[in-house]
Amino acid sequence: MKKYIAFLRGINVGNIRIKMTDLKLALEQLGLGQVKTYLQTGNVVFEADQTLQDLKPLIEKKLSFTFDYEAFVLLYEFDALVGIIVQYPMERVESHHAYVLFIESEVIFEELKALAQGLTEEEQIAFGKGVFYWKVAKGETTETAFAKIIAKAKYKSTTTMRNINTLEKMIAD
């Protein structure tokens, strides 16, 4: 069995409400093991025998059917998350959020990379393998130029953002 992390996109915001106990049960019904959820935003650690490529459509189909919404899930091997966190390149300070933007599509990654050029110091971005590292002043997370770019509907199925503090808690358990 291999350990994975799933990030569900767009739940418990707007009209899509899913209790983490119900999410856990749905994933266990797929035969996933050691399922553990974090917060109310669809962060899940689990074990499975299948590959990432096999798991993604199974999980999205199950969640879409069970909870009656179009599910978008980004999956990563657990060990990959550790590397992503360690590589966060910017100074972490109390006045700013430290985020990781996970990007599933290489085409979208390159498109967003081009759009992110020339941001101010208040909004720093660095690029990793399949991720952007984003440092933004607290209170500005939805107001900056980059925030408005990544909020577009066209990126909904291939991107999701998580605070690095949450990611660190997920790997510490």
C-alpha cells in the first residue's frame, strides 16, 4: 500500500457542503485505507494499492455521485508533499500567508507562470515542480492581481491552494 494526499477543490464554500465524516466514509467505501481528513476543506491522507492515475477518476466519480457536485481532486504521493514543503523558498513572516498552489496541468502551469510575471514585493511568487509558492500579505489573499487570476473558473479543475501551515500539520500526523 502506498500513502497519498488528496486535495478536494471547492468544497465547503458556496453551496457545496460536505461533512468530513461523510467524506471519510465515501473514500473508505472505495477500499481506501487509513483515511484521515484535515480541517473542513477537503484535505485527505489515505493509503491505496492503486496508482495516482487510477485513483483520480475513481475518487472524482464517487464524490460526484455521493455528494451531487462536480468533484475535482488533486492527488499526490505523500512523500512528494514533504519535498514540496521543504522547498518553500521565501521567508515566512507573521504578516504574510505562505501558500502552495498545486497545479495539475503543465499547460496551465506555464500559462499561470507567464501571467504571474511582474508582481509587486507584497505578492511574491516562486516556481517549483508543478507548484507555485506564494507569499501574500494577510488580508490580501483574495484582492491581489494574482489572486484574481487564479480565481478564474478555467483553473478550477486543475489547481488548488493550501496554506503551508496546514500542509505541515498533515505530514506531522
